[in-house]
Amino acid sequence: MAFHLLSIPVIGYYAVFSFFVLSGFLMTTIMQDSYGYTLNGIKSYALNRFLRLYPSYWLAIAISILVIFYCGPAFVSLYKTEIRLPQQTTEIFANLTMIFPAIIPHSIQPRLSPPTWALTVELCYYVIIALGASKSLRNCWIWFSASVVYVVLTYINHMGWDYRYAAIPAGSLPFSVGALLYFYKNAINDFLKNKILAPISSWIILSFYLANSFIFTVLAILFKSNMITTIGLYLNIPITCLVIIRLYYSGLTRLSKNIDKKIGDFSYPIYLLHWQIGALASFIVLHKPVTGSSLPSLLSFSVAFIFVIIASSFIIYGLDPFIEKIRTHIREKIVSQRSPANMVKPIPTKQAL
């Protein structure tokens, strides 16, 4: 929200790549440990991914449509160009499916929930993982190597920033690193438990992650250099891996699992809703479309944050419990069909599954 509505630079890029690393790790984990690579396993995985993403998304775009009618199409499109009612059949299909058909998905407009271009990237790699890209360590190394080659080629061919960040192939590197992380998680955890590193808590590693984002945000503001932003983006990937492993095994001390889960539950609805709710707050508070780092924008942002928490709560407490019952049934059914010899430690959160 801060990246988009307050125009704070850089941090959104790092959040997206962390999101991709985490997805690569979690999707590989659940395919390996819960669903398996049988036809039934892949079907169950696909259905649970659908249920995890789409009902909340459809409710979010319904809110977008209400905001457009309440504030007026002209106001909303001035606030965020992408938020417009789809007119053509292809536009309607893209907005219903979150499949924005381009190498750089955010080049496709309109998008009723603008950040969902990244979910087009997610969906592509969900399919790739289901088809076995991370079924073995060997596959993961081949995938990772191809990802590195792609990044190198973007520099050799003088391709722009979008091809290293927003293009579908750009997501391959963080996703493949997340997949590799599954196979090395025990070794990394053992390394973090040695005498020197053991006293370093999850909070310190998380602070290190946040510090990296803060430092490169400041450097980006001072020097306005894409190279600096890119260095921070790629440095962010291994730091994200450390955060994931530490939280996977140790969690956060002094923070209950229940509170941790409640915070996590809000992440997806906030992601889906913040632009359109930002437009609504700007309309109500300022009567004009304002984003950026000004005081009026900060006031609008504060109201938007309250509104987005309220709107997210409708999804979390109204829609999610019903959907979660279906997802749990699907998951438990496929897990019960698998041999106990194939089952490894389940991942700690139902939402991730």
C-alpha cells in the first residue's frame, strides 16, 4: 500500500520478488509433501489453488465496480488508469481469470484490481511446478540455471527493467530459488543453528530483511539508479530465503501463532483491494484523485488503510471460512490417499496450502 498509494519507491519490487520466492517454496512443499504428482494430486492442487485465489478476487473486483459507479469512472481512472470497466470480451475474460495475456502482464489494461498482473505470473509458475519443474533437485537446478541465463540475456540484449521484474520469465528466478530452498531447507536450518548463528533470532533476520529494503529505498531516492534498485532486488532473494527458513522452523518468539495467522490472513485481501479502496478514500476525503507523499495523500492513505481493513474483514470472516472448509476437505482427501511412507512434515499454515 505504501509503495503504491504513497509512492515510496523500491519496496514494492522487493515485496513482489519475496512473494515469488515464498510461493516457489510453498508450492514445491505442498506438491512434494501433500498432493504428490499423480493425476489426482495435481487436480486437487489445482482446485485448491483456484479456491485460494479466485473467490476473494471476484469479491475484490465486485468492490472495484461499486467504487467505479460510486466515485465515477473519470475520477477512478484519474486516480489509477488501470481501474476501468472492461468493455471487450477479451478484457472481461482477462479480468475474470486474472490471466492478462502478455509477456509483461501489467501492460494489459484495464485491470479492476491492478496488482493482479503479478498473479498472472504466479499462475504460470503454479502450472510449471505442478508439471514437475521442482519434482527433483536436478529439475530445480536446471530451472534455476535457465532463469539465470534469462537474466543475463536481458543485459546482453539491453532489455529494460520490466523484463527483469514484471515479465513472466522474470519471475522464474525467484520462483526457482524458492523451489531449491525446499531441498536445502534442512541444511540451511542446521547452518543457522550453529554456535555462532544460533543466538540470532527470527526477529533479527526479519529486521535484516527490512533494513535491506530501507537502505536500497534510500539509495534509490538519492541516486535514482536502476542499477542500485536491481542490486537490491537480487540481494533481497537470499535474504528472503533466510527469513523463510527461520520462520518455517522457529516462527517468531513473543508473537502467538494466532496473531501471526490473523496478520497473514489480511495480506491477500489487502493486496487485492488497496488501489480501489485508495480511490474511494481519496474521493471521500479529498474530493480529488491524489497519491504520493504529500500531507493530503497521507490523510487519504490513513483513511484507505482503515477502509481496506474493514473490506478485508468481510472476505476473511465472511467468505474464507466457507471456502476453507471445502479446501480442507480436498486436501485431507488427497493426503489420506497417499502412502504414509511418502508423507513428510506438513507445512505449518493451512492458508498456504
